Amino acid sequence: MEKGQEAPKPEPEYTVVGVIDDGEPLNRAIKEIRDLGVERDDLTVILKRKNPDEPEPFPPGTRYIVVPDDRRGLEVPIGFSIVFVLIGIFFALITPPIGVPALVFFISLAAILIAASSLRVGVAPILTDMEPPREEADIWGEQFELGKVLVFASTKQRRLIRPIREALQSAGATYYIVDRRLEPRAIPQAVMRRAGERRLRSESVADRSGSV
């Protein structure tokens, strides 16, 4: 590079974020977005399921993250919390001068355990990891907990922003446009999948078995 020559600026990238109802509207919007030419690594869906292994009817290769819709991971801390509270009550009844402060301490410890564990289940850590605009992220998280699904479609082509937005709108979604790439990643207890991967692996095994 010649002296004084500036390095080329990185090509700008945009993310259209959709907050959409689960079910048929979601499936239709995902198909339309993929049909626009959005690549499999540029589209991520975040949804909640009781069974993370339940396949989704998205175009093959579509990436999606499943957040467990249960209290998975809370059994152990809840058990310890109950034990802590019972011990505190026992000491409070036997030796009140020492037991009452101990009871308060154990209740506080139980609350911290449950709060820390529950934070690992949900969409908030995924959103925090991406560092999106704070106000919008709060809205996305609230809507997700109310049953909505989050769709993140990234592109370097400005011409695709409008058709992506229209695909989401036609499915009844609320949309947001962020002027950088937002790529969700799975967190502990959330699972990342590719649509059709399990079925394709099964077919490959069957083909190999039939060729023997």
C-alpha cells in the first residue's frame, strides 16, 4: 500500500429485525425472506419450544435458536433454596438471637440462587451478547416472553432492506432496522439448529445402507 493511501472502508451492513407471531405467519415470512436471496448464515430465528428437538418447517439450512420453554436448570437451585430457608427457620426457632439473622441471610441467598439461575433461560442473554440498541432490545425481549418470535435478517445490499421489511409486514410483524450486523448466538441451555439437517442426515444414512 502506498504511503498515505487509506485502507478501504468496510462495506456497511444492515439488520432487519422482525417481531412476529409464531406459526403460519412466521413460516411464510421466513420462506419469502430466503426466496429474496438472503443466505442461510444471514438469517436467524429465535423461538421458544418445550421440545428443542422439534423440527421447524423452514427452508433447508435456515438457522434458528430454540430457547427452552420450561424451568429447565432451576430444579437444583430451587432445591438448595428450600433447604437454606428450612435451615434458617430451624435456627430461628431454636436460637432466635442467632437464628433470625441466619434466616434473613439464607432467604437472601436463596433469592440470589433462583435469580441467577433463571437468567440463563430466556432471550435476554442472547440480546445482550449482540449489543443491540438498548431501548429496542428491551421491547424485543418483552415481546418474546409474551410469545412472539424474533427474526434477524442481515444484508449488505440496501435494495434488500425494503423487500425484507415488506415480507415481515405482510405477515403481521413489527420490524426494526439496525445499521450494523446483528448475529444471535446460542447461550447455555439454548440450542442452535439448522432446518432440515436431521432429516438430511437420516436420508444420507438410508442411502448408504441401501447401497451396501
